[in-house]
Amino acid sequence: MAVSRKTTIGSPYPQGVALEEDGANFAIYSENAERVTLQLFDRPESGDPSEEFELRERDDFVWHIFVPGIKEGDLYGYRVDGPYRPDLGMRFNPNKLLIDPYARALTGQIGWTNDMFGYVVGSEHGDESFSWTDDARSMPKCSVIGGGFDWKGVRKPRHPWNRTVIYETHVKGLTAAHPDMEPPLRGTYSGLVSPQMLRYFSDLGISAVELMPVHHRVDNKELVDRGLSNYWGYNTLAYFAPDIRYASERSPTGLADEFKRMVRTLHENDIEVILDVVYNHTGEGSHLGPTLSFRGIDNTVYYRLAPDNQRYYVDFTGTGNTLNARHPQVLQLIMDSLRYWITEMGVDGFRFDLASTLARELYAVDRLSSFFDVIHQDPIVSRVKLIAEPWDVGPGGYQVGHFPIHWAEWNGKYRDSMRHYWTRSPNNLGEFATRFSGSSDLYATNGRKPHASINYITSHDGFTLRDLVSYNSKHNEANLEHNRDGTDDNISSNMGFEGDTDDEEINSARQRRARALLITLLSSHGVPMILGGDEIWRTQRGNNNAYCQDNEISWYSWQLGERERRLLDFTRKMVGIRMKYHVLQRRNFFQGTIVSDGVKDIAWLRPDGREMREHDWHSERKAIAILLSATGIEEVGYGGGDVAEDDLMILMNPGMRAVEFTVPDSWVSREILIDSEPANQDRYPIPMDWKKITVSAGGAAILRGRRGHLATAATE
């Protein structure tokens, strides 16, 4: 192999590959490396490089070179040499081909062999041994990708938070089993924006899709050995590269463009794209994991190492490692990645997995950490939707309510409170009311609005809505971990039978409970997030941790029967109600005080129509009515559609007996907008000529009223 090109020193910026007319600049960061070699390959499966170049120039620890003649689609990887001293955190091994942290496309998946470990697997010296075997043949190669894309003048929707309804979904699982879609499109970026799915999203009324991780991932070797995969994708290997497994054509050069077409098409249909991103750890695992990228480039820079023994990793994530977000290079990597996905790939926001890990400065979570500082001052990243999963698995990691301004949070307290309320748990009316009205106790004190609360009943992590009302316990046997994985604290109820049943009474109760939960979610103050598939009664057969199930357990079933179609229609109606009524879109917290003509902005009522007193909040009775008044709302409106200014009354009865509710005397016209009774579904809205309404056990309803002579609810 001979070097045939005359290279120049190149530039340390930008990192990664910068393609120009006459070649490309390559730049990679390593503080402790002694030698860095760039290798070019003719084919993805090649074990031997066609050319290689030593990077001799280094500025501020960035090694760089300009190679003429490089073109889009060329394949490359790195070899990095230096000390192999695991006891000091050094794990350099030039026998391992390494993925560029800034690679914008990879050629495929890892072909797992023991050669990918920097140590000799099975050696009595464990990871302190040194592997001399080469792994290039089994490693995916990085692909040189150019820039440029015709966005055709399509603008981002930029929906305000108060008019946002999020739909959490998985790119593959959404369409992998869709019978009306061309097979090559199923489970792909293109499939997600097929005519079938665009009509579906439009009819459903959602404003944003939140995609589970699409960064190129690693399927853990232990999962592959068991015939499984890291289906959810929370095992990132490349923070700039879309996962090629979701491409309709497995060409690295077309990968970025297919993703951009997906984003552009969603924007054309007024739907935002939020990415679930995993900057808290990588797919290289613990000290016994493979050497694929960061570990071999500079282990001490990219990972948090145990201060008392740098052979081991600090693990706040439960995956074996924690990315070292305290280091300036790692912060730069994260910010460069975020900006790339915004400016080049067109996305509208991010949900940060285990975000507490990113905020740990020395050990504890620090809301004033460097991570938040750089986000806050960045003129690009600070202007998109930022959502935190506000916990990790380390001590003190549960940080719901503690993130700074500009951040929304998955509100785990909302999820748990609503589940407790509807599963006949001990009295939690006060907690329920706080969460329903926007969790001001968590978000008001630091200047945030109700939209800081991302409200959800179910998410990818846990039971689906159907399973929440069908199982008391997890059933994760298919994960081949002896049902030990996944939480045991599901706050669920099987309504009298574990799993599917032909008992129509139980099935009716489950349908009623599911509809009541959807009414609760979509009428609560904050930003609602629907778990994709809940609206079509998707089940994971009781699996509450289906992270490794790339099959029918996780894929959506589009063979919809009558029950599934009716629940879908119900969800559409409920989303439509949320988007129509002003009182469900308020941007500020309720005050519970009189706002105009003796009318409160929110009133909590007993079933008899009288306002709740102190002793009522502590009683065993859980049925409650919530009266939301449109009167006196003086918020400056956003553009984006008309809203109705009627009052709404939300009735909730989680008890075991039907409850009669009294409607306000001040309403001169009234109707039932929606309720949880499947039999009533085709009759909405239902005019009311009476002033009392009965809500079935485990049911809910929303009434619309228009005031004549304004008056407060009756009081004792």
C-alpha cells in the first residue's frame, strides 16, 4: 500500500470531515494520543485500507490533515496509538479501527467478533491484557458526506408550546407492519412520511412527532448473542449520523438526504420533529466493553472515570459508562451535534435522555452546570424546544422541577399521580389537582410556565395504555432476563383479569378507563404527550421494558378492528377539543382566584356542584369536577387558529360506583363534548336540557357551557 496523494496540513476546525472542491479536511481531537492515522477503504467490508495518511499536525489537541481528491461517498476510519494503561484510564490500541465522533454517516452495523475488544477476551488478565488482532473487516466505515439540500422554501412550523401535542414514536416500529405500505418503505424515514402516515397524523391532530433515538447505535453484543437487538436505540455510537437501518435504501450518501426529506415533508404538513438524544453515555459500555470510537481516541477525555481507580467508569446511566460532559471537548461535541441537527437536518427540538447526568459537575446534579450555561447562551440551540428526562440512576438523580428556564421536563410526578388517581390508590386529590393544573409547585418559582411540564400517562418506557389497564405485573420473559428487568412499580390495574380476556364487562371497564385517562391527559394544563399506538389499542403483551424487541411485540399493528377504530376516533375527537378551547391552552398558571364578575379562573367542585372545602380534599371521595372559566382571560394570543371561549367542566369519577354531578346554574346552554362511554361516541356533542349528569364508575366527561348572568359556583 503506497501513499499516492500529496497532503497538506489542513485545519483544526471544523472537526470531522469538511468536503471541498479539491478534497477534504480531516480533524479529530485527542489529548493523549501519540500517533493518529487516517485510513481510506474501497468497500464497507474491506479489512485492508486502500490508502493511509498520518496526521502530523496538531493544534490545541486537534489532529488534522487535508487530503486532495476526496469525494462524497469515500470511506474512512482512524487508528489512534498511545499508552495502553487501563489503570491510568489509557486504552489506546492501534489495532482497532475507530469511528470518527463527527462522522455523518456509517456504512452499516457492527459485525460482532472478539477482535473489537481492546483486550484479549477470555484472558486471565481481563481488560488489562492487550489485543493484537485487527477488527477493520467487521467494523462499519465512516462515509464522507457533502452538504446542501433543497428545502424548497419550506419553513419550520414553530408551534408555540401551548398549542403543542406530542406523539412519541419509533421510526421502525410505527410502519414496520403496515399492510398498505410498499415493503421497501416499511420501518424507514420515508415510510414515516408516506401518504398513509401523513393522512394519519393530520387526522389525529398532533403537532409534533418525538422520534426515539435515530443517531447511529450499537446493538450490544450480549443482545445479539441472544438473538435480540437494542431496538429502542439508546446506545449511541455516532452523534451526527442518522441510523442507516431506517433508510429505505442502505446507501450512506443518500442517508442524510432521506432524513431531510422526512423532516421537510413533516414541516410541509405542519408537524414538528423532536429527536430523543442520548448524550449521557455511548454504546461502548463498561471497562469490559469494545473499543469502537471514543474509548480508543481518548478514553480519559470522553468518559468519566472513577477517581480512585481510572480503570473503571463512573456509571450514572446504568449502561456501564457516562459521557464526560464536564470536559470542554465533550461539551463542544454535544453542541456541534445539536447545531448540526438543527441547521443541517432541520429538526425542531430535542428530548434529552437521562438529562440529569449531563448536569453533574463533580458528583451532584448542578442546575448551573457548564452544560446549561452553553445551551442558554447558544443563539441556535436555545431557540428550539428543549425537553429533559430529569433523572438518571445515580444518587440524587431525580430532578423533576429543578431544570432551568428554557427547559421543559418529562413530568414523572404527573404520570404517577394520574395513575394513582385512576387506580383507586389512597386519597391523592390534592396531588392530582396540582398536577392537573400544571404543577406550579415545580415550575412557577423559577419563572417557568405550565408548558415546562410535559404531561404523559404512558411512554416508551413502561406499559402501553392498553397494558396499563390489562396487567397488574410485568411480563418481560421475551427479553430472556428471567423477568428481572423492568420496573415492578407500574401503578396499573388489570380490572379483574391478567391480560386479554373475552369477558365483555372487563373489556368495557378497560375501554372506559383508557378513555378517562386520555381525557385527563388532554385536558390537563401543560404539554400533552401521547405514546404512539395507544390510540389504536397497541399492546406489548405486558412487556414493560421492550427495549430489545424488534418484532411484533413492539411494532404497531395496523389490522384495526372495531374496538381499535373507535378508540382512534375518540382520540382524534379529544385532541380536537384540546386544540379548540382557549381554557385548555392557557400559557399562564391558574390562580384559583376571581378574575371577572365573581368568576374564578378554575374552581374545584364536589359532585353536588359546591366548591371543595378543606375537609373535602382529605375525604375518601375521589370524584371531582373542575370548572375552567374562559371569562377574564387576558393573555396575549399567539397566531395559529381560532379558539373557542366557552367554559368547560371536566368530570372525573375513578370510583367503583356511578356518581351524579350537578351542572352550574349560570350556564344558559350546555352540552356534553365527550365522555368515556364507548356507546356515546357517535353522538358527540350531546345537547343537555338537564342540570345533572351521571358519570359511570371509572369514567370521565367534558361539558361545555355558556354563561348568561355570570355567577360563581354554589358555595356552602
